[in-house]
Amino acid sequence: MVLKDQINDDLKAALLSGNRFAGEVLRGLKATILDEEISQKKRDEGLDDETIEQLVAREIKKRNESAVIYDNANRPELAESERAEAKVLGAYLPEQLSEEKIKEVIIRVIGELNASSPSAVGLPVLTISQAGQVIGAVKKELGNSADGATIAKLVKDALN
């Protein structure tokens, strides 16, 4: 619940300081959190910090995807706005790990799960479910400190 309180405090501070942009972004995040609390029937006790971090990560991913779409549609002003919103939301996620740190965890998890991809013809023998197990284990260990798409890409690179 500490993260939710921090978001509420930051929303109040943004509105009092006249930062309407950050206020609107945080208001939207607060609504997303409330919506998730209601859907999980946890309105009274609230969501834990990890769940809120997952919601923030999901919102950032939406903003980044929208920015790419706006860039492709030659609308840089809208893409810039989406990226600015993602930056405001990014303050509520733990620091993102570097690819090198993620690779270290991936290699260790592959060793622990005995997932290897030996191949006589250069094609990986690794099944999709084995790759999924490695990705799932790495995501579980790293939590919100690494992007899921980055983890998936690095796992596939490591297994090939």
C-alpha cells in the first residue's frame, strides 16, 4: 500500500504546484488502480505494491506502443505526449536492470532448469514450453525490474 500512498501524495503535489500534465497522468493511474481493485474485489484492503507495479508497467507499455503508432502515422507531437506520460509513470517502477544483468539471471535459470538446445542441424531442439518455462522463471525472479519483451528476446537468444 506504500506505493498507492506515494501516488496519491504525488498527485496532490502535482495539482497544488500547477503541474496539470503530471496531475492528469496520475489521476488516470489512480483510476486504473481503482478499477483493478474493484475487479479483484479488493477495494477495502487495496492492492499490494507488486500488483500496482504491474499495472504501472502495463500502462507504460501502452504508452510506448501508442507512441510507435503515432510515429508511424507521422504524428510526432502525439508520440511525444505519450512518451512524456510514460516517463511520469516510470517513476513508480523499480530501476530497470541492464541487459547484462538480465543475461546473467537467464544463464543461471537455464542451468537450474537444465534447458539446453543442442542441435545437429543448427535448429534448436528446445520446445516452446521449455522456453516459456525459462521466461516465466526469469520474470518471476526479476519481477518488474525488467521488461517482459526484453526477457523473452534475451532468453530466445541464449537458447539458440
